[in-house]
Amino acid sequence: MRPEAEVIPIEHAPSRARPERCRATTSSGRPCRNYAIDQSGYCRVHARPQTASAPAPAGEAGARERAVSILSGIAAFVRRRAAGDYHVDDLGYDPDLHRSVLLPLAAPLYERYFRVRTLGLEHVPAQGPAMLVANHSGTLPLDAVMLQYAVARHHPAHRPLRCVGADLVWRSPVVSHLARKAGNVVACDEDADALLDRGELMGVFPEGYKGVGKGWANRYRLQRFGRGGYMELALRRRVPLIPVAIVGAEEAYPMIGNIKVLARLLGLPYFPVTPTFPLLGPLGLVPLPSRWIIEFGEPVDLGGYPEDAAEDAMLVFDLSDRVRDRIQQMLDANLLRR
């Protein structure tokens, strides 16, 4: 006969060590609810920023150390430039400039001024092509910069986000150069296909000028999503499509008026009037402090549609409208959460 199995009482069964919570705090000041991934005591999201075992010093000493770190990084960047130790791809993206200079310059806005809170970053894939579809607002496109920073700095894979820019971006002398260096591309099929062929993350803002230039009375009300070109591309390439809702940009530059005569004279889609611009001149370009939330929604499944789905204009319009509705729902929920 086989011996009977030994019965171990529950109270004497060996217990597993309970994983520790992350030691970091979120942008809202609350303790992070993720679990630590190693002995450092930080989760995947906060492990990269916390390079030392002890928390970053606060107050004047902390600000001084951050400034020294930024300056030392820029000095190392200058040395690499002088030695020719850098690479620029055929679309103009300069990873070293973006990582060493542009992102650190955006860090104070993201981390301290707007205190951006991110949700759902786990929905952004760690590798392979994907398309992030976001709402657009705020008179000046700071939302695109904050979105790029969120993915590059707070996603576990620290991936660059290559956004699609409208023609006005590329007509501006200084802005166009920096936009290229930061990885942005022209809104055309050739550049978009090139990004997806390389397995990059691509960011699109289907509202375009209608979104970024809408007045204060229409804040957080999504405008029409154009002709659905982004959806045609997503259906044709079968890439994950991730809706993104950005709350906070509307209050950074609240647009209370539009001087259409000046807009026509200057060849602009709109000439904004905000509480500080043009009244305060260049000082009016300083954004107002606002609390931001960036939420990354669950990917939209496009796998069940026929191969020629991108040629069906009605289907493209319907799917684009569904994505728009989902982003609007995310915006409404985050406004209540904030």
C-alpha cells in the first residue's frame, strides 16, 4: 500500500514573503502602489529615475544637485559632439541631442511645474511598432512635448515617441529644426511608413489645428478627427492603436479670443488671445501652472477586419469615431479624477 500523504496544517505551512511596495511617491504626492522589483525598493516605473539607493535630496540642495547633473550631462554631450561621436538618422532624429539636452530641458515643466501624472503606461508595448492617438489642445503644442517625455522617461523601456507634425511646424525656422532633432516627422505616408517599418512608436493628433486652436468655451470637447488617415494607416499596417487622453493642457494657455485678421496676415491658422498674451508680450508665452494627467488606454483591436478594410471609407470613419468617443470618455473620467 502507498503511504498516506502527510497533511500540513495551514497555520504551519511555510509562508511566502510578501513583496514590498515601491518606496517612491507619485506626481500627486501619494505613495506608489506598485510592487518593488528588486532590493532597491522601487518599481519598474520609478527604478530608472532613482539611480541612487537613497531618495533624491529635496529643497535647495536637491535643486542644486539636479542643476549640476544637467550641466554635467550637457558638458558630456558637447564632448561627444566635438569628437563626432553621435548619429542622426535619415529622418533627422538625433537620439543623443534628444536624450541629453531636449528631455532634460523639458523635465522641470513635466516634473515640477505641471506635475504630470501618468496612467496606463503598461498599455504601451515595450517593443515593435504602435500608434498613439491623442487629443490636442492648449494653443501651443506643449501636450506633444509632455507626451514624448512621459514615454521616454517613465515607460519601463524608455522608448522615443516620434510624433507626426503639421505643415506649420516645418515652416517655422527654429521649431522645425528642433522638431526634426526630437524625432518628429512630416504628416505624410512616406515618413509614417518609414517609422512603422523600423518598429517605432508613432504619435498622432487627429484634431490638428482644430484641437490646439479651439477656444476656452470648447475646452475638453474633442473636435472632428479629420479624414481618418491615421486609421487607414493602422488598418493597413495592423499595428496596435493606443488611445491617449491628456488633461491639463487646456489651462496652460487658455484661449479666450482669436484675432483672425492678424492670423490671415501672418499666415497662421489662428492668432490666440490668452489672459497673458499679447497683453504681457513675450512674458505671455509662459504657460500657466496646471495639474496634468496623461492616460494611455487599452489598445484597440484591429485584427478582425478584412485585408482591404483600409479601402472602406465608411468603416474607416466609423472606427475613427469610436476611438474619438473612447478618448472623450477618458477625458471626462480624468477631469472628475483630478
